[in-house]
Amino acid sequence: MSKRTLEKILKGLSDKNIKFRELRETLLELGFAERVKGDHHIFTKDKIIEIINIQPLKDGNAKAYQVKQIRNLILKYKLHREVKDV
């Protein structure tokens, strides 16, 4: 994950233009564990109550409302501070 991707997510100016692949890689880089069931990618992490369930759109982008949910989660738990400069 690049720092640029995380910045795009946190700014919230282009939620409709975040690629699903980038969103998934960001969650993995932040230390989430992933399991896949069909097209549902389910992410969990110790000390985080919420479970993240995301699905790609047909065009390869992430769903805007899911990007917003993840942004809120990153800010709530201050996960953006764990990311190293890449």
C-alpha cells in the first residue's frame, strides 16, 4: 500500500474512485486478517470490535459507502498512525 492510497481514503474526496484492490491492500497493510467467502472479503483485527465486509463492484472499484465506513474506522482507532512511509 502506498501512503498516497491511504491519503485518498482519509481525504474522502474520491470514494467512488478507490480501486477495490487498493482498499483491500490497505486493510492488509494495517494488520487486518482476511477471509473470503464468495465475493465477500471479511476483515478482522485484534482490539477492533467491528468486522469489515467489502465486495468489489463490477468495474473493479470499491463501493463508496464501504470506503467511508473504513475511513471512519481508521480514524476511530487511529490506525493511520501505524502506517510507515512507503
